[in-house]
Amino acid sequence: MGAEQRASELGIAFESQDPGYLNLCIRSGNQLITSGHTSDLKGVLGKDLTVEQGYEAAKDCATKILKSVHNTHGTLDGLRVIKLLGCVYSAGDFTDQHLVINGASDLLHELFGKDGDGYHARSALGFAALPTGAAVEVEAIFEIKE
């Protein structure tokens, strides 16, 4: 079973997206590079929000990324996850950014395989603020396997 079917079984729907101010996903050679996708959840991890809430926010970001990738490439099949950058709106003493961004990584592992095409490099960083007060922002790079 491919990533496309697994996503469908998880209830991820791939509706078309209207172009915005920035390109949400662009193809360069055999790579798909996404813009940062922010969570609907707003607030500060370690102050207003728990790690569990942040985990779900990161998963929300990954779902939005998958929709943008699908809109650009037409399928999730035949892709390899290369890199994630996870940004977490964090209180000054919050140090569990990696646990928050696991929400995005775990979804990609579920779809593409943890030991296969979903096994990716990642950075999880804390920020003093994110656009619109979003709790989490994630961007990704995928390889198109030929």
C-alpha cells in the first residue's frame, strides 16, 4: 500500500488549493520544497499549551504540507521525505520542541514508513514568536524517486 492510500485511510482529503501570496510547494529538479505551514492552534508551548497540544499542532502542519505536496505533484506515492524543519512558539524555559515536532514526523513515518521513505533528517527549534501567533510551523523537503 502506498502513501496516498494510507493518507486516504487516515481521512486526509486532497482538495485543490488556490494560489496565494507565496508558493506553498515548488518543484526544483527532483525535489519538492514546501513553504512553512502553520498550525491552526495558537499559543505558546510551555506557557499556554502542553506538549500534547503542540504534538497535534505539528501533525496539523504535516497534514497541510501533504495537501500542498499533493496539489503540486498529484500524488504522495513515489516520494521520499528528506528533511523537516519544525519551529515551535516556545516559552523561554521550554525545552521539549523535539517532542512537539514528533507530531509531524510520526505522521510522515506512518504514511511513508519509519524505516523506509519516511526516515528523514529533522531540526526542531524554539522561537520567541511565529506568524499570526501560531503554536507550530513546519516546512519539508521531499525527493521525487524516479
